Amino acid sequence: MRHAAAVPPGSYQYEKHFYPRVLNAQLHPLVSFFLNLSNERIIHRYCHLNPQVIPPVLDRVLRYQPQYFHWAGSDLFNVTTETGDQQMVVIETNSCPSGQKSMPLLDENQEQGGYGRLMRDVFLRLTDEAKGIEGGLAMVYDKNPMETTGYAAAMADVMHEPVWLVEFYDNDPNPPVRFENGLMHVRDAEGAWHPIRAAMRYVTQRPWSRIPPMTRTVILNPVLACLAGGRNKLVAAKAYDLYNAELSGTGLQIKTPYTIRDVRKVEIPLWMKSLGGYGVIKVPYSNAGQGVYTITNERELDEFMERDYKYDQFIVQSLVGNSSWSSRSGTGRYYHVGTLPSKKLNIFVADLRMMLCSTGEGFRPLAIYARRSRLPLTESLDGTENSWDMLGTNLSIKKPDGTWDTDTQRLMLMDRKDFNTLGFGVDDLIKGFIQTILSVIAIDKMATTLVTKKGKFRRKLYRSLNTDEVLLNEIIE
């Protein structure tokens, strides 16, 4: 029977919360320079390179104060078009992002790194909303113990009180977390239940099946942020469209691959044909690279169609491939810039994870890392390839027993060694930062529309946005 364990102040141990290769890594000077740029300098630089963007407009974007989505990470692809227009495009935005364990310290005298910054700049401020609520603090998770234990220890230090650390898994017949009238309680080793006034959540697998969208306990981030797009790619696509419409005429736009939403399984071959036979199919509610299928030939499409899936709806996106094989769509063709050629002249697909948080002064970058594919891009396809090995970058591996492992060999750090192979400059990082901010704002705005004036979840509105009955039946309140 699982139970919560108390993490006291003073228990943070630097070497336990970072990958071994990160412990002695030195942050690349260019990345350090970017992380130390003020938002004012970022705005001035971006508007200088994009004169159609008015500085006060971008300033308002960077100063935006989210109501629900305070901490996020976007996965971005560095792409170019047939005419050489290089862009950062958003692949997805995550409401429980990993990244701290992969991030070399910005300041070697601050061993808590981004763990401490998130607690000081975000969590401490959010706990003001919990005044008047009796209870302790908690860190609840179902994945990533290296980071979640780091957050718990940093939380205890910043808040000057013990923090309950508790595993909270999907389908646990006797879970150590429960909600009573919207207030979280956790169970200790003796079986006693303790109320929680504020918590951080790293619950990633169908979190809405265990945690209500709205709670009295202040949670970073609430499950509402997942439903609004932080763990729902279908609703995220709608949120991006709505915010892009609001941004019309400002010169700002969330850039994504061409996306078809609300697709039934039987319709998928038709949409794939419209994209020229190349595309990406996504189960909208999966994460960690699960439920994503790259299609480059009839065999891969047939294999997808032969499988059974839990949910009724999918999204289909244009595939970002090589210059000679990418999806055709109304927005043109994107193809991967990729890594710099290796000594064997191989170019690998790489993504960029940009993690940020909302401070009292505005959004700030928190951690950055990159991941590359298993196999290099090929110039042409003969139909025998496993396209995921060339295009998939996620490092998470789900084992048969339901636990997770990580393929760290493909992790690319922001250190002096790995960063150079990515070919990024400061302007690329700035573009990725702004794209991440825009996607976070879009999802937060969607989240605010899903709450009534009395603070209740608007289930009927959500049903109109996402008609998948399987998902709707999973959401508890």
C-alpha cells in the first residue's frame, strides 16, 4: 500500500536530481547569455528582426499573468521551407514538463538550479491563494522521481516546512491521495490522512481520472490546464487557432504544422491522401511520445489502421521530414533543419524543449534541452524504413510493467559539447521562447473559458470542444 513520506527542509542533495553527465557539464556561454537577457532586450531584438511586431504588443504578451497555466514546456522543431524561411514551430505544449535534470546550472553557486527558481518565483506566490485553508504541502507524481524529489526538497526549503511526497498512479485500487469537497488529502505510513492546502503535481497519465479540474487545494498546475490543452492536443489545436485569431494584425502567431482536428479513425486514410501520403497521427491525450505515429508509406498506415485504440478521436498533422519527402498542405512544406552534419555527414532530427514559468514580472525561461532521433534522416525513402526511428525524438520508454525508463544517449545538453551540434543561435532561442509563451497563453485563455463565474468546470462547453465520450467519462469532479 503506497503512502506519503515527509521530506524535511535541508534534505536537497544536488547529485540526486540531475543526470550524472549533467553534474559536471558547463552551460554553453551562448545559452547562459540568452538566459540572462532581460525581457526588455528580448523584445527589442525580436521586434528589430520582425518589424511588423509592435514592441508594446509583445511586451504585453511577455507580461501576461496566467490564471491556471503557470509552468510549462513546449517541444519545438527548427524547420525551414522550400524557400529557406527558417522558423521554430510548436509540436506540443506540456503541463508537467520534464527538463530540470537535464539542465546544467546557470549559477554554480545555486545548486538547486531551476528547482529552487520554480519554487521561489511561482509556487511561493501561488500559496498566497491558499491562505485560510488548513493543511500542509505535497508533491504528487506518477513519473520522473529524479525531478519530483528535487522539487519536493526545494519546496521544503523555500516554504520552511516538511512536504509530503506521494506516488499517485492510475488504476491504483487503494490510492494514497483523495479529495473531499475539493480538498486534497494524503495518507501517511500509519494510515492517517492529512489535508493539503497547496501541492505541485507531476501526474501525467490521465490525471483528470484522479484529480478534479477545479480544487480547493491550490495545485501547480491544475488539471484544468491539462484539459485545456496542456495534455490534450486536440483542444490545444483549437486554443491555438482562437488565440491566433485574437493576434491577427499584430505580427505574432503560434506556428504549428498543418493540423486537422476531430478525426475519426475511419477518416484517417482520406486525410493522409490529402497530405500526399505523409503525415503524423496523434492520440490527443497521450504524452511522453506515446500515441504518436509517423506515416510515410502504405505499410505504416495499414499497421496503424489494424490496431485498436481506447479513444474515438485523433488529430492528423502534416509531417515534417526531409526536403524531398514532407507533407504537402495549405501552409506549404516544412522540413527539418536538423543537427549539423556529423563526421559521417549524417543529419539527425532534433527538437528543443523550452521550459518556462510565470513570475510576478512576466514569463522567464527555466530550463532548455534537446533530443535527437535514433537514426539520421535519409535523402529518399524506399518504403522499408521505420520512419519513427528517423523522426521520433522523445526519450521516454514505457516498460511492460507500466514503469518508465529514459534513453539518455539521445539527450542533448545545453553544454559546450552538445549545443554546438544543434546549430542554434541566440535568435533561435528567442524565437522558441516567444513561441512557447504564445502557446501557454492560448491554453491558459482556453482554461479560463472553461470555468464559470462561481469557479465550476463548464462540462457542457468542454463537451462541445471535445466530443470524445470515452474521455468525457473519465473526467471526475
